[in-house]
Amino acid sequence: MLKLSGISSLFFICISIVQACLQTDTTLVNHTALIINVEANNVEVKHSVGGSVKITDGCRFSVRNLTIIPSGNGVYWWGVPVDNNTQPFPRVVLAALGSYNGQSAIFQLDPQYSFKDISIMEMRSEGDNRVYGAWSVTGNVDAYYGVGANSAAPLDFESSAGVLSRTDASVLFLLLWNFSILYCVM
């Protein structure tokens, strides 16, 4: 009986280390950040990642213009803890990330996690065992990932500059198609 109560006490201590996600927690609501590509430049397949992130309540964040190309192998959101940056929290959002090309998405933290406990959110491929991108909750992404991180200025996801619409793409395709026909005829 004593052993069982010791185990349950240990269980309680382990559970209480991470604060539960509370939708009413407004501490970081409206915090915004950009997803930064932190992959090394010498990898075989360099992924294009990006997006604008906004924490919408104590448990959810939205991403505008989310980009992950090509899609990875078992990609999930992981969290770098505020107090221990060597052991990231795995799968702080349970849903896997697929391929995104400029879509918007809303993600919800697993109830056992809170934004108060996370300094950096990582876009981590479990299959490749590497991080593609990251965004800052309260931490410094460039400092955490070091010199090998791609610290180039992120794209401006808030404006429509540089966005190719479907109409523009169709016109471009037709121009290239006509040019290729003319080239073949000559």
C-alpha cells in the first residue's frame, strides 16, 4: 500500500510539472511570430517552410500562409521548454503536419501543455529526426539554433507582394506554352 501511494505521489508530481493548457489564459494572446527555416544548408532535401503565427487563446495558434514543401516524414509541432532547452516536449500538437503551400491552419496544444512552458515551437520531422522550422513563443530562435540556422530575413507574409495568383499563373502558363509551340515550329 505504501509503495502504491509513493507511485501515485510521483505521478502527481510529474503531471504538475507542466501546466495544463487553459483557454482563459490570456498572457500570450495576440503574440505574433514568423516561422523561420532552421534546417542546415548541407541536407540532401532542403525544405521550404514559413508562415505568420498568431496565438489566439491559451491553447490555440493560427498560421497564415503556412508552407512546408516538400512534405516531411512524420512532421509534428514540438516545444522547447522554457526551463530546459535540451529535452523538447514531443508532439505538443497531436495532429501531424502534412504538405502546406500557403494555406491557413489552426492548431491546438495538447491539454497537458501550455504556452507558458514553451519558449520555441519546432516543426520537427520525427522520421528524419531533424527540425525544419521554428517560431518564437518567448525564446530566441536564432540564438537557440546557432550559426547553422538560416537567419535570412523571412518573407513578408502579411502583404500580397510577391504572391502569384491563379490568374497570373494561368497567363504565365499560356505564354510559356505559346513560346514552346513557336520554338518547335521554327
